[in-house]
Amino acid sequence: MTAAGCEMRRLFDALDILRRKLRERASLTEQLEYQALTDSLTGLLNRRALERVAAQPSDPSGPATTSLILMDIDRFTAMYRAKEDGRNCVRRADEPAHVDD
């Protein structure tokens, strides 16, 4: 292989490495954003994520009103430390409320 051929090979190898690193960075960035917007124990959206959703303009073709309910679960810290009980409590609180007509 000529010197020019070797140089081109090194250049293409470097470009392949750069592509892999960029894909890895994009994947890590996506994981980091997910972690920043969800509770690690329950997988539910956290306050930061809900604030982002609330800040987005509403869809004019959608419902005229959007509501958000924030709840404070009594003695949650103790349940949260018990992990499974806390996880189940939050998941139950996240279930849609059913209102009888």
C-alpha cells in the first residue's frame, strides 16, 4: 500500500471512530435526559418533566382545558425507604381517577 493509501486508511479509521463516539454520546445523552425527567424508583415522570409538559403550548384541536393534580402522600418518606411499598403507593396514586357521572 502506498503512503497516500495508508494515510487515507487512517483517515477513514478515524472517521469510523468518530461516528461510533457520536452514536455513543447521543445514546448517553438520551439516557441522561430520561434519568433527569423520571423517578428512578418508580419510573414515573418527576416534577421537572411535568413542568416541561405544562409549559408547552396546548394543541388548539385538543381539549380546551388541561388539569394537573400534584399530591403530597403522607408519610411517604418512610414508605419510600421501604422501596417496594413506596413504589406500589406511588404507582397506585398514578392510576387515573375514575369519576362517576
